Amino acid sequence: MTVARRERAALVESMRAAGPDAPTLCEGWTTRDLAAHILVRERRLDAAPGILVPQLAGYTERVQRKVSEDTDWSDLVDQITAGPPLYSPFKLLDPLVNVGEMFIHTEDVRRAQPDWEPRNLDASTVGFLTRLVPGMARMAMKGQPARVTLTTPEGKALATVGSGPEVTVTGDPGELLLFAAGREPARVTFSGDDGAVAALRAARRGL
């Protein structure tokens, strides 16, 4: 099983455990809303572009709302389990483009629950997440109020973005990916000027 498939299975397990009305780290979204988002991304080629293109976001939101309202919860989760359909570009690209998506959304569900605990990730998953950190940092951390270096506990710098006072953010690769994507709580530590650290923590991150 690919890393993407394992993370998809983890997402499905988390969704089934939480139920359709549980909160998530995606502001204003329940697990049902998040499930509808994933299905629109993978199955509605007409609406998916609005996830990233602001000018098309209104249509995407309407389609997502309809999918959420008109689809039974168990069917929503079953379709996520099945993965992208044959006509979707994500079917072929799933092993490459869905690891980060599935990992982040799994944690969106898990970490919004009061009793969450960190997962023990296997080496192949950690390796894949490590490779994703630089790209996510470049896309999701534009205009940061500091020169931010994302570093593993072993001292390996994975990405440097922004300008201004230097701040180092340290954490495991998955935690750094979540931090760059704007997810809280990400288990990271900060070092640098106190004012710069405070400004960084308050700054917007994410796509």
C-alpha cells in the first residue's frame, strides 16, 4: 500500500470515529464539510479549481454545500475510501499529490477532538512528509514577518522563507508541514527574537 493510501485509510478511520458533526481544524467546517471538500476536489472537475482560484471559489462552495447536504454520511466516507474515480487526474497522481492532503486532513479531524494524541508515523511516511515541507513553506508562508527556517530536531533545515529577523521553527517533518499549512496545534518550538516569534505566530499561513 502506498503512503497516500495509508494516509487515506487513516483519514477514513478518523472520520468514522468522530462522526459527521464533529469539529475540525478547518475553521467553520465539520467532518461532513471536510468530506464534501475532498469529494469535490477528487470527483467534481468543474468545481475543484475554485479550491485554489479565488475567482471561482463561490461556485465551488455552492457545489460543496450541495454535496454535503445531499449525500448520506456513510456514502461520503465510502467514496473517500474508494479514492479518486478513473476520470479524475488524481487517480494517476494519487501516490504523489495526495500524501500531504490526506495527512493534513487526517490531523484536521484528529486534533480537533479533545483526546487526540500524536501518531507514530513509519519511516516512509516521514520521508515523504519531509520532501513536502519546502514546497508547502514556499506556497503557504509567503510574506511572513520574519526570516523563518523550518528545522528538524536533528538540526536539518528543510526550508527558509520570509524576510526580517531570524526565527527557527523546530519540529518533526509532519509537524512542520502542519505549521506551514496554518494548522494549530502543531507541535513545534520557536527560537529567535521574542517580538519576531510573536509576530510569526500571529501571522496568517496556509493556502
